[in-house]
Amino acid sequence: MELLPTPENQPWLIAVLADLVRRGGPGPLRDGAILRARPEDFPDPWSPDEVGVERLLRRLLAHAGLVETGLVVEVEDDAPRLSALGWGGLGPEHHEGAAGWFAGRDGRGRLHFGVRRGNFDDHVRTVAVLGHEVAHAWRHVRGVEVGDRDLEERMTDVTTVYLGFGLFNTNAAMRHVSKGDGLAHGWTASRTGYLSVQDFAWLLAAQALVRRSGWWTRFRLGRELTPNQRACFRRAHDVLAQRADEVRAEVLRG
């Protein structure tokens, strides 16, 4: 398995991270909490239903600094209808096959999200999906969206790391889950997000450098990652650490 992003992606990822610092300040990346799959970070009881999803969304929005914004969550069984309501959200093509989506703000300033029923059983993936949509909301509120849909999606993935959701989105970028019913057993692979595992791990390593994280802190971060993701994170940090001062200066200069 290749452990690093493509040579073309490496400087692009750092540049987008730096642009987020310029637009939103260094605080979330440098000083904010990096959320983990631990009770202290998610103390609310989780339930794989509408109540659990709304509770989780509120926590992620508060973490992203959008705590005072109203929230509306729609749960869809099939094709979402939110884009037809004229809230200025992303077009219907964005929602095709999506587990969750951000649909913009209404006239009262409330943020509207949609989720597709039946996608809540995997808590890690649910946090990653909703974290991506909260990052969309953050970019919308900050006015930093770009017109190119594919580019905006990739930049939104970078924003998840900036906001502190990086561990979840790195793990969800590619997951292999054991399946079995007593008679048969196997593995299924699923992917969430628009960046690769290597891209996310590179961004997490850059964040660790910006925070001047020591060996023990990096070890604890790596322990939250699945084995492939952990290997990518460690390799990325080794490479970036060779020019640590340059990386810090580029990111924090914004």
C-alpha cells in the first residue's frame, strides 16, 4: 500500500490548509480539540435514529463554532427533496446516493441538513458523514465556498481536519468491516469522503506538526486510527518533519 499522497496532492493539501487558517484563524487547527471516538468527546447517548443524528449534529456544529445557529434536520427514505425548497443549498445532483447532505440556510438563518434513513448503524461513518456536512455549513457561513463542485467537495474534506474531525474522516476514508452470520464470514470495504486515506493522513500529520505534538501525543493520535491509516499518518509525519519549520510557517502564515 502506498503510504503518501501523490506528489501533486502534497503541496495542494498544505496550501488549502493554509488558506483555511487565513480565512478562519489558526485556532481550530492549532488549539482546538481533535475529536476522538471516546465518551469524553461524545458524552451524549448515541441512538441510530433521528434523535441520535440530531443530537450528534448539534455537538459537531457547536465544536465548529456554529452553536448559535438554528438547526433543521430532515430524514429521507429515498431521494432527498431539500434542494427544491429554495434555501440556496447545493443542487440535487449533490445528494444522489448520499448518506447525508447540507442544504443551506433558510430566511430565518437556520441551517438545514438531510440524512438518509438506514445509514446510522456505523457510528464512526455517521460522525464522518455529518462532520463533512458540518464542514460544508462552516464554509457556507464563512463565505469560502468555490463554484467547482468537485473541488469544493475536496476542500470540504480538508476543512474536516481543520475543524477537528480528522480522526473520524481519516478512518472512514476506507474501512474494512468484518461481516458474519455464523455460517459465513467475510469482509466488506466502504469508502467515505473525496480525499484518499493518504491525503487525510498527510493533513493530520501537518496538524500534528503545527501543534508541535510530541512523540506521546502522536502515539495517542495514531492509536485512534485503524492500522493502514496509522501507517500512513506515521510515514507522512516522518516526511513532513524533515521540513517542519517550513510547513509550520506555510500553514500558519495562511
